[in-house]
Amino acid sequence: MTNELKQTKNSFKFIGKVTGIDKEHAFKEDKATKGKMLGQTYRALRFGVKTSETNTMNVEMFDFEPEEVFMWNSDKKKKDKGYKGDRIPFAQWEDEQEELREQGYAVLQTRIGLNYGEDGKLVSKGLPSFVASKEIFEKLDNGDSVVVEGEIRYGHYEDREGKTKEKKTYTIKKIFRLKDIDFEDEKFEEVTYFEQEMVYVDAMVEAKEGKAFVTARHINYNKSFHDTQMEIVFKDEEGNVDAGMKKLADAFAKKIKFGDLLTVRGNALNRVIVEEVAGEEDEGEEVDMLNLLGGKSKPKHAQAFVSRTYISAMQIEGVDAWDKKVYTEEDFEEAKKASELLTKKKDDELSELGGREKKDNNPFAGDDEVFSDDDIDDSDLPF
């Protein structure tokens, strides 16, 4: 008998300064041109949160204009234990949102606080994500200090060469403005925190690199699943070994088994390391001699080569829960078969209607990305 796959939850928290919100495609509002949401209006927001001088995390929102807004009223819940919230037409919510707040109703989907009141306290409110994305774009500027919380969505895209690559999306659920952050302050501590429930697949320790590479399996709400790689770093740049982290790396490689369910925590990383590589002719007595002859300096495009190395990782620093033998290989094989059968049935039914073959999976993909948003569902919300 196989076990039913259950969604693995996650969350993140980044603190830093807004960057890239002034870019041309930071915010987009348009209508879907194909797919089941044909003709529906959507909004997309994407910008960076600079968490230190060397690290910038990209955060995003993508939502269609809702037909209804889910509202919660705590007073109603106290009076009626069976209360499960109210759904109000979006147009009605737009017209009556202030009155609804005064009556004790709150929107749970997204919470933002971008302004301070006369009393110096932050004013926060719940909004549908479709509305929140536009307000965030209009009220935030590059350099503003913020704390962002949300969930991590895993998917894939195809690059220009047709290779499938992983895409992690840090989706905004809460965002609040902070007092200005000073990266050079001695009390400053970088925050790129995440927590992730995961099914353990395997791990490999690379002693020379001072890392363990962990393959973690994330289960979506619809029982599809996605494997992602995480790291455990136990050696610093000087070669010093952290005994506690080395113990954790060894435990992942030797003690934890396939199918174990863990909740891990750590820090996310998204850095670009720029290195200038000088050419042979850029140094030495010969160059000094040639400079004496005069003439114009070497053009920029012919000067030293600049090498950029991009480092993106989720680095595990601890484990908060460990349940052994939760899943087997068979559980995932059965879930995959069920998903494939359902997809085939839908394809067969649609093929009877004729038409041309669909060329990509997402009408909103960029020129070189096909992103599968498997996690988006009302069941992901905190109600």
C-alpha cells in the first residue's frame, strides 16, 4: 500500500534594500493571450532585495484579477466556531474596502506596510495580491529598506539551447518598510532566512570543496514533485572546518535515508563575483616603454577581461524536524503514474476537438523561459 503524497511547506524572510524596481519590466499589467485564462488581466512584479553589499535576492508576484476576495472576521469566528470566512465580489471589495476594514474584515492573501502614521507606527493592511503588487511598485523606490516574507515556488524553464533548468521563485506574501539599513554598521546582520520541509533523496560530501550537496524533494499541492539541490558548507575560504557543520554534512550522507521527511533551515544566496583578469600586455617594463611613445589609451572593450561568476544556493544550517521512513520510491512512482494518466486523459479529450499542437506551457513566459507554476492554489493560503 502506497502513502499519499502531502505538500511540503516552506517560507523565507529577507531584509535589505530595494533594487531594480525602476527597470522597464519590473511591473507589468496585461491580458492573457492564450490558455485557460485567455483574456483575463494579470499583474507581474519583480525586483531585488539587496541583503548585503554582495548578495541580492529577487522576489516576485504574479496574480490574475480575482473574481472574489476572501475575507476573514475574527469577531465572527468568536461567535460562530463554524465560521469559515466570507467571499466578496472583487468589484464590491474595491468600492467598500475601507468600510469592510472598519467592520473588522481582513484580507489574508497578502499583507503590506509601506507608510508610517503620524504616531510613527507602521500602517499595515491586507490586500489581494493582484492589488498589492501595483501598490508596492508605486510606493517603493530603489534604496528603500524592507523586510519581505513569503513562500518558495519551484519550477523549471527551458533555456535557448532547449535545456531544462530549475527556477526558484521567492513569492511575496508580506512586505514592510523599515528604517534605513546601514550595511557598514557593526551591528548589521544579514538576513536571507528560509525554512523548507523536504523529502530526502540523497547527499554527497565533497571534502575538497568543504560542502555536502543535498538533493531535496519538494511536493506540490497537486502531488507533483520537484527535486532541488541544497548545500551544507562546512569549510570557509581559508580552509577552516566548522565541526558542527561537518557533523551535519556527515549525518545527511550517512544517517538520513531516502524518504525521510525533514524540516531544514538556512540561508539563501544569490551573488555575482566579479574578477578582472589582466592580459599579459597589461603589465611589465614593455608597457611602460610603449606608453612613452604617446597616443590614445587602449579602448575599454580591449582592456582587461572581466569574469563574472554567479553563485545561487540554498545553504542548510540546521534541522528542526526529522521523521523517518515517511515515503518510499513506490509512493512517488505511483503518484507520477497517476499524474501521467490524468494528463493523457485530458490530452486525449482535447485532441478530439482538433486544432494545432500547443508549443509551450505558459503564455506568460519570457523569451527563454517556460516556467511551470505548480504551487499556485488556494490551498496554499493560510486559511
